[in-house]
Amino acid sequence: MLQGAGLENLGNTCFLNSVLQCLTHTPPLAEVLLNARPLGGSAEFDALRVTQQHVIRALQHRGRVIAPLLHAKGLRRVCRRSGKFCTLLARKVLRRILRSQCSCALKCTG
């Protein structure tokens, strides 16, 4: 069973934290992120890249509390531009991450 770090609430990041905890503690998803080469691109906020970094960090710091700074900063940047509520954007980020992971897994497994 995977056991990672707890996540600090950085102000309106409860939903984001729960999404990150689910991704970190779902073995097939975590396995893809842990075993793949660095994923994602060089976009200003690449959700897949920062999620891969987060999962690695969370599993390396078991029993501690870490802050999901890269995700929170990226979402806040998007929130400022769009004027939308961050919880809705966290859901969109989850969908984007899952789509990216699925396509990556398909490419990696042939």
C-alpha cells in the first residue's frame, strides 16, 4: 500500500489536495508517474509535469506534510486570467492529468 505525505492547505486548496491525494495513492497511476521519464512539456503550467514531481516528492516524504506549491501557483495564475472559481479549475486539471496519463500509459506499454 502506498503511503505518502499529507498536504498543507494553502488557502482554497482543499479540493486540489484531495485530487492530488487520490492520484498519489492510486497504485497504477502512481506507478506510471514514478517509472516514466520526466513527463509533460515546457508550458508555463504543465499539470502532468508538476503532478509527476508532486507524486515523487509525496512518496519520498512519507509521514510529513508538504505543500502543493506548484499546483496552487499554477491554478492561481489560471484563476486570475479566467476569473473562474479555483475548485472548478482543479477539476479541469484532474481531467487533463488523467487524459495525459492515459495517453502516456498507452505509448509506454506499446
